[in-house]
Amino acid sequence: MEKESNIIRTLSFLALQMEDSETELLSAIAPELNIDYERPKARGERRRRDEDDEPRYADETIKKVVKQTNILAKYLDVKPLQAALFVAAFSCELNGRGFEKESICRFLRLNNIEFLLLKSEFDDMIAQKNLSSRLQDHLP
């Protein structure tokens, strides 16, 4: 029971950190994606911070996110990137947004091109029944 309680805390922490994170945390979790770049500003989009501002995530937070993602990955027996995507899917499902590409993109603030980099990971998880069965098994 304690292990499940810790996993719920891990899921909660990761969901709160990852929501609206764009590619910042995914880049730290899975550097092999090579998606660490400056996103061009869309027409009419306001900058969220000035270029001279501090980074959005402190190094300690990034390290904690990576550590907690690795713990969840081990628990779910998936790769860390897949664990991060599980968090996004879990959060979307739990909040009634459904498990759809659009929901995941909104949660992480990814555009369709960025999502393409992650699609094969989702496909692998679905093919292995890790995602759908794990979502069902872990929903309260």
C-alpha cells in the first residue's frame, strides 16, 4: 500500500511539473530526442518571460523530475520517456479531457510537429498494452 501511495505522489508531482512544460522537461528526461531548441514565437503569442529572466525550471527541479520519472518508469516497466507520456495521458484522463493527441498536446503545450517525435513511443506503449491497461489499472 505504501508503494502505491508513493507512486500516486510521484504521479501528482510529475503532472504538476509537466503541465505546460513544452519540451523543456521532456528534453531532460529523454535527451536522445534532441528537441532542446528555442521555439519561435507564434503570431500574436505573448512571451511568457523576458530573455533575461531565470529559466523556468531550476536545476534542482529538473533533477527531481528526472529522478521521479525514472522511479515511475521502473514501477511501470517502461522507458523514462514513456513514463513521462504516461503521466500526461493519466492526467488528461483523470481530468476528463480524454486520452487523445489533442489533449496530450494541450497538456504539454506541444505542437503537432513536436508530437510526431513522441508518436512512436505512444504507439509502442499502446501495442504493448502498457498504456491502456495501465491507465485502467491505476485510475482511482
